[in-house]
Amino acid sequence: MPNGPFGARSPFPGPTIGAMDAGLFGPSSVSWRVHRETTVLFGGARALLMHGAHPLVIAGARETGFYERNPWRRLERTLFLTYSLTFGTREEALAAAERINEVHRRVRGVDPVTGKPYNAMDPDLLLWVHACLVDSALLFERLTVGRLTPEERERFHREQMAGAELLGLSRERIPPTVAALRAYIARVVAGDDLRVTDASRRVAALVRTPPPEAEWRPVLRAVSWWAFGTLPPRLRAMYGVRWGPAREAALRASLAALRAGRPAIPRRFRWILPAQQAAARLAA
């Protein structure tokens, strides 16, 4: 079976169902329903581009060698850790959070591009990373699945606050509603904090041209198109992506086709592997 979040054996070996540990959220949570979808995982490429446009966020990633030493495999390992927060047992989720925090506590310095200090545990940077992930997940759920009610979208947002707290971000720092979260993102995009640097362009190159060993490489070319196309327009322009009505129409048509065809996709492809494994564990 191939490696990666789509088809590898997951490293994930919490509320409880009977004697089973259902982890931090459990199958009745909106987080399970959203994060199990492969097409929502595609939105992670959009979030990665948004992270890459923040010089202090990308400075921390550069310090760890994330984009210099086999970035694709490092990205897959990061995804596995992230999904253990949702689909692992309680012990696995807490251990994954601690591993992420352990790395973040060591990441600090001065960004050579802006001359500003950075610290991976800085609440402002944690908020930007968290907001991009939540916004992208909700956007791709709406565009490719479309099953959540407005109340369920708010519930997902609140559940994700609990996950953010495990990673050092206080709930009080997070905008309280989905609309407020989107307004926060709009303010950052309209402000002066974001810029596309050489490091940002390396992130964009990773999204545009996945390495040969990347799983489902042909599909990832479409994911790249959707990732750049759904960026906030100002940020998309900062990445040098030309856009217009024809491209927008093509983007919307392709996403609508994906949403319409999704119910016919077998569950083993429609759900990411960690979600399948968690469901099997609880059904045993």
C-alpha cells in the first residue's frame, strides 16, 4: 500500500464508546465529519500557501529545514501528526500535540527578510496558522461536500479551538465565530504582514510541482489549481497568478463537478486513511 495520508499505514495506533477510546472528538463530532473527507484535505494546499506568505511563519519552517530536506515527506509526517489530534486515541492525540509543541518551542530567531524576531509559539503566528487551516477546511467542505449547516460550521470552529489550545493558542485569542475568523483573515490579507518571498515561492513550487514520489501526483495537479484559485484575490496576485472571469468560471465548474461526483467515489478513496482506521477501531 503506498505511503502518505491517502493510502499508507497510519502511525496512529480520548470520549469513549463502550470500552473504546474515541479520542478527543469522537465520531459524532463535526471535526470527524470534516477532516475525514479527502477533498477537504485538498484544502490543506491552500492553507500551506497562506502560511507561506507570512514571512515570520515561513522563517520558522525554514529554520527547521522543512523546505530543504525532503519537504514532501516532512509534510506527510506533519499531516499524520495533525490528523492524530482528530482520529487518534486520547493518548495518541496528546502525544502528537506534545511532539508538535516540542518542535515549536525550539524555533525562534530573527527573520533575515523583515528583520523581525519570530517565535513559533508566538500567539499571533499560531493564530494565523490556525485560522488558515480552519478557513480552508470549511471552504473546501462547502465547495466539495456541502453537507454542513451553518450551526455545524460554527460547531466545527469551536471544536477546532480545543485543538488549538493543545498547541499553545489560547481560545480567547481566536475570533469567536466563523464570520469573525473570516474577517480576521481579510484584515491580515489587506494589511502589511504578508509578502511573497523566495521562501514563499519554494512553497508555491512544492504545491505546483509535487515530487515524483508524491502519491496521486496527477490528482495533485488539480489540487494545485484549486489551491491557488481559492486564495484571497490579493494573495493570489502576490503569488503572481493571473486570473480572470474565464479562469474563475473554470475553477467553479471543476469544483462543482467534484462535489457532484463525490458520492459515487468509494469510501476507501473518499475518506482519508486515518479516518478509516479510527472507524474500524471503534467498530471492532
